[in-house]
Amino acid sequence: MHKYVFGPVPSKRLGRSLGIDLTPQKTCTLNCRYCQISAEKNLALKRTTFCPPGEVIKELEKVLSQIEPPDWITFSGTGEPTLHIDLGFLIKSIKNLNIAPVCVITNGTLLSREEVRADLMLADRVLPTLCSVFPETFIKIHRPLAGIEPEEVLEGLVAFSREYQGILEIEIVDCPGLNDSDAEISGIRKFLECLPRVHSIYLNTAVRPPQDVSIRSATREEIFIFKEKLGKAIPVTTVFDPGDLPSPTAVETFSKPRKAKISPDEVFSLLLRHPCTKDQIIIALGGEISEISNLLEELNMQKRIKKEANGIWVPICSSVF
């Protein structure tokens, strides 16, 4: 089982995305109500070296030698990647491998810091989150650590948008009843239209079971209404657009015996960072369909994972580290 690298996972936005998880489980600046993992005990503001950069690159090189080149190498996982103080060095090192472009998925809370923006300038694509421009709503949804000021988060996004030359895609998480009123959506639209450079918007919702049971997923109709109210000044794609699940042909292509046997921990590690359907696990890890089915059944019987109504397998939590 790999410690930092996971996947590649099939992603609607990023194709076959090879993930890198730099922080211990759910070390974050926010404790978002829609997230599937609580960050209540692991909130942090100080950037530090959570793991040796050399170990990360060594593990990545090993994985890349065993798989077809991914479409993207993506910093994401269970925590906030910009908290890792060596993020810029890691991005530069990966780009020097000349294998795939680099993406960073971030909650955007540290973009007000010049050194964080400098690190992210090195990435080919950056996906920050924006759920509300109103401080009260921001706090309700994200439950930030003391020291995170909503106004500074917005200012940081403006500064980054002004400086960044790569692909900037804003992710909005629709939380029905919290940020989908006319005033909320209008505020987001006006703010985004004033940003110097935005490539596109991705409209998401809590498709994975959130830690806060009072948060529910938006329906297709609600997402469509939200999208319409955002207007057409910036291209918008949504979580419900076609192409989110692998085709049977793709599954058959990736379903084949591997030299090394897949362990239950390897499947669990993937699901902890990126809950998946069985077909997505097969594409991510390889292996035969029957092998993956047996591993999922084993983990389910051990009460380490469970299957949601939408077919996505999710962890019943534990730490990767």
C-alpha cells in the first residue's frame, strides 16, 4: 500500500487523475459540513512539512513506472495541500519529470498568503472552492479555524486570479438551504464576474455522505436552477453532467490480473481519499472484477466500508497514516 500516492482515479474533470495526499488524515483549515471526514480534531493554520518531499517523489516515481501515464497528477486527498510548506518544491519536481500536468485542489483559504500563491503559480491547474461571499454563510458551511477571515479568503482569490496564468476553475458546492437563495447565488455570480481570470466553474454538491447529517445533496433540478442563476458569463459544468462514470468497456479494459495481489488496505486507502464505485476502483487499481468484488465484500463485513444507494463505496473511517 502506498503512503502518499493513490489512484489513478477516474475523474470527470481530470480524466485519469493520479492523486497525492500530503497531510495526515483530514488536516485542514476548515471543518466543512458537507465533507465526508471530520476535521474537528485536526484543524491547522501553520504550514509545515507533514512528510519528507523526497519520500513523496520517490513513491510517485515508483508508481509512475508501473502504470500508463495519467492525464493529471493532482494534489488532493483528505486534507488541505497548501498547508504543506514544501508544496512548491513538490510541484516543480513533478513537472521536471515531464510525465503529466499538475493540478492542485484547494479550499482557497490560504490564498491571501503571498508564499502560497507563489507555490500555486507553478501548477498547471488550480481548483479553489467558493461557496458563499457572505461571511455568515461561509462560517455556517465551512466552520473555519479561528484566524480564517472570509473577507481575506475572497481577497486572496482575487489576488491569485490576477496573477495566475494557468487554468483556474472555481468549485461551488451547492448546500440546499444554506447557499442557494437568490441573494447567495447573485453574490457569487457578481464576485466571479469581477475576477480578472476564471477559466470555468464546477457546480458540485455533497454526493458522498457528509459528516453532518443535516446536509443533503442537491437534486438535479436544484443544481440546474443554481446553474441557470449563475448566468453564462463563465462556462459552468455540474456534477450531474454526463461522463461521470466509467463505461463497461473501460472497466473491461482495466480489469486484468496484476503481478502484485491487491490488498484490502490498498482498496481502503483509495476509498478514504476518494470514495468510488466498484467500476472506478477497478480502473484505479486494476485487478479482476471478481477480485475487487471479494475485497469490497471483505471490507464491508469488517465494517470498514459501506455502500451508498448511489453505488459509491465510502469508508467508515480510520486513518491512512
